[in-house]
Amino acid sequence: MLWLLQASITAMHVPSNKTDRLALLKFKQAIESDPQSVLSSWNDSVNMCNWVGITCSLRHQRVTALDLPQRNLHGFISPYIANLTFLRSITLSNNSFLGDIPQDIGRLFRLRVLRLSNNTLGGVIPVSLVMNCSNLEILDILINKLAGKLPKEIGFLVKLVRICAGGNNLTGDIPPTIDNLSSLETFRVSFNNLVGHIPDDVGHLKRLLFFHIAANGLSEISMAYNHQLRGTLPDNIGITLPNLQALGLASNQFSGRIPASLCNASKLQIISINYNNFVGQVPTNFGNLQELWWLGVGFNNLGRNSSNDLDFVRSLRNCSKLKILAFNHNHLGGVLPNSIANLSAQLNLLLLASNQVSGNIDGAVFENLINLIELAMEDNHFTGIIPTSFGKISPAIGECQILEYLFLQGNSFQGILPSSLASLKSLQVLDLSRNKLSGQIPKDLEKIPTFLYLYLSYNNLEGEVPKSGAFGNASAISLTGNAKLCGGVSTLKLPTCPIKLSKQEKKKNFKMIIAMVSVAMSFLVLTTFVVVYWRRKSTYKSTSVLSILESLPKASYRRLYEAIEGFSPINLIGSGGFGSVYKGVLDQ
């Protein structure tokens, strides 16, 4: 009797194990491309439980896990996968699966983990999945081409800890049944086409850590416990969600003020509410969020162009992990506070462009920000000169040897362009256009090896444009609106610069000029001496001849006529072109 029972169990076990094997071979048949030959081990010569990506239970040798992430597999997910009834985990992320998620996947009632992210799967989220897989804890379908709505039956997945459905084409609203997901820690549906409002009781999700709904069409929010605040964040959001670690609401249409109660969610690491319609002041108690590393409040309507708009910056000195600070494109006014110098040395991005910030820039405020990658201060009302400390190895922003982007355009900076900027060896983009800079372009800027773009247009720069480095590529630089610039590469079509001599050439030419002047002066002196000498000599000769002539006796014509006997031929000495010469003797 015992033998018969054992034989019966064996008979039941063998077909079930064989069913798993056949289901896997059907899965393999649906794979059209396997460039890494991952599935080459899936054959009769190898035990099924030793196939690549397969995990079996020890007791029954049933398939419990199918894990083939990042294998460059291309093909379809076979519906035969639903025959692997002992499956607890499916991981096929980062491949090239296409087609629909099989509807029969809902038969896998033991399933706890489903990871299908980064594929090209289409269709809708199977309703059978959310209705029947009640043990599901992780649903990761990020970055596919899934359409349709989030199933309202999603509330049946009461054990769900993480749902990641961002980067698809999902439509409709967020189903109110998500407030049943009491174990939920991560909710990510960013970058879809969701609309409507967030359900009233999301505030009940005490375990919620990450809440990302960025880049949707959501316009209304109702998260308060006892009352509804349409279009705004409730004042008590930080109290009702004390364990919240990330708040991602970017690229929606939320309005109202930023609740100061967020500081009560002391575990917050990310606040990303860019691209909304928030108004008022940025809370000055964010410094209590010591885990905060990303604060993005840009592209809103914050501030009133008043002197205290930037007071919140002072409190952020306590956020020692802060890496990203973006409050650009608002209405924040006042002077750039020196407290920026106290921000975290880990800060990578500082974006305050397109506000109403004014005053001079004290380069020393950037002394500690040695890890800045991007500094954007354009389109404000800064005046004065660009600090020479920008680019110096010490002590200020020049220590930012990893700084890649520096945007200072659209202000009122004056003075020369500091050559010390050449010390920023990682700089890729420098924009100083639309200021009042003057003087020449420092030739040292040629030495920056990473330059991709340089914008210097609409200033008062003059002189010769360098030709090496980024200056050798006309499409990489913008110099429009500087009428006194010349030279550069021919494609810039700037006027030719006047010939400039080097110091040695100038020195050599100066010596030649001195020599020529000396020779000329000597010649002039000599000529003057000769002229004076000859004049004196000529005067002496003229005086001598005149004296001789005056000493000769005077005779009348009659006496001369008688002396030469009336021009007798006997007295003729000779004749020529000027007349005849006679001789004669005058009587005493």
C-alpha cells in the first residue's frame, strides 16, 4: 500500500516537472534572436534546473524563478509561461521583448516579482494580473509602450510594495483603489499621459517612500486627511507622509504654496516640483532635511522680486548632502547671498537663471563649491565685473576643476574677460553673451581642451580673435555684435587685423629707425657743412674777382678803338661763337 502511494506521487511529480520543461522550450521558441547564446544550454543534455536563468525548488524540482535580464534577447513572451505555475519571480528587464504581456500570466498566483522594464512591450496591463496575483510585491513595467489605463483592480494587490510604470503611454487617472495598498513604498508613474487628480486618501499610505508622478497632465491633488485642497499640496503633507523619501511632482499643473510641513518628512532625499505653478516663498526650514540631495523648484512663480526671496538659501547650509539646487525661472529677487559659500561641497548643479537677482558677484562665495559641474546665473540683473577669482586655482571658483557649464549671459557684467577662466580645464560651455564686457579675448582660452561652445556675442570686445582650440571651429563660437573684433579663422568672416609686430620685431625696427635717423642726421649735418663751406668759398671767390676787376684801369670806347687800330685784322687774335678777340695797347 505504501509502495502504491509512493508510485502515485512519483507519477504525479514527473508529468508536472515535464510540463515546466515543455513550457520553457516554448518560451525559447518565441525568442527570435539570442546573440549571447544564453539559451544554448536549454537542451536535453542538460538538466532543466541547470539551464541558464532557471531556478528550481529543491523538493519538487519545479521552476520557481525565470531570470534573464540584460541578455539582448529579442522576441515575444510566450503565453506558455503561464504553465510555470510554481513561478515566484520573473525578471526579463533590459531586453527587446515586444508584443503584449500574456493575459494568462494571471494564472501565476504564486508570483511575487514581475520585472519587465526597458523593453518594447505594448498592449495593456492585463487585468488578470492585478486580480489574481494577490501575492505580487514588485510590479516593474517601466519604459515600455504600454497603453490604456491603470486597472482599477490594482487595489487588490494588497501586498504590493513597489509599482513602477513610468515611461509608457498610460492614460486616464490614478485609480482611487491605490489607497488600499497599505504596504506601498514606491509609486512611480512619471512620463505618461495621466490626467485628473490624485486620490483623496493617498495620505493614508504611511509606508510610502517614493512618490513620482512627474511629466503627466495631472492638475489637481487632494491628499489632506479631513479636507480637500484642489490644485494645491495640503499643508500637512509632511505630517501625513512622514516616511516620504522622494516627492516627484515635476511637469504638472500644481499651484499654491510649497507646504512648510515638508520639513517634517525628515527622510526626504528628493523634492522635485519643477515646471508647475507654485507661488510664494520657498520655505526657510528645508535645512531640517539633512538627507536632502536634490531640491528642484525651478520653472514656477515663486518669489515677489523682494529682498528676502533668497532667505531659504541660508537654511540649506545644514543639507550637507545637497548635490542639486535649482530655483531657476522664477521671480526671486534680492542680492545673491554670501551664504551660498556655506552650501554643501558636494553640490554639482547650481541653477538660479532667469530671476531678478541683482548686485555684484563675490567670487569668494564659490570657494567651497569645488564639485560644481554646472553654474547657471544667466538672465538676472548682476552688475560689476566678472570676478578674477573665477578660474583661479585658488581660492574661489577656479577650484571647480570639474565645472563643465558656466552660464552668465544676459546680465550687466563689465570690464575685461578674465584670462583666469582658462584654468577651468573641464569647461565645455561658457556663455557670457549679452553683457558689457570689453577688451580683448584672452588667448589663454585656447588652452581649454574640453571646450565645445563659447558664446561671447553682444559685448564690446575688440582686437584679434584667437585661432586655435575652440576658436578653430566657427560653429562652436558666437561673436556676433562685437564690432571691433578682427582676425580669427576665415569662416568667421571678420575683418583683417592691422599687422602687429612682436616685441623683438618692434625692438629691431626701433633700432633700425634710430640708425636711419642717425645716418640721416649725419648726412644732413655733413651736407649743411659742405653747403656752408662752398658758400663761403664762392663768396670769397666772387669778392676776389670783383676786387681784381675794380683794380683794372677804366677806358672809353674811343680809346679801345684806337688801341686796336679800329678792329684791324692785324690785331685780331681769334674768333668764335661768342665773337672776336683783339689785342691792343692803351696809352698811359
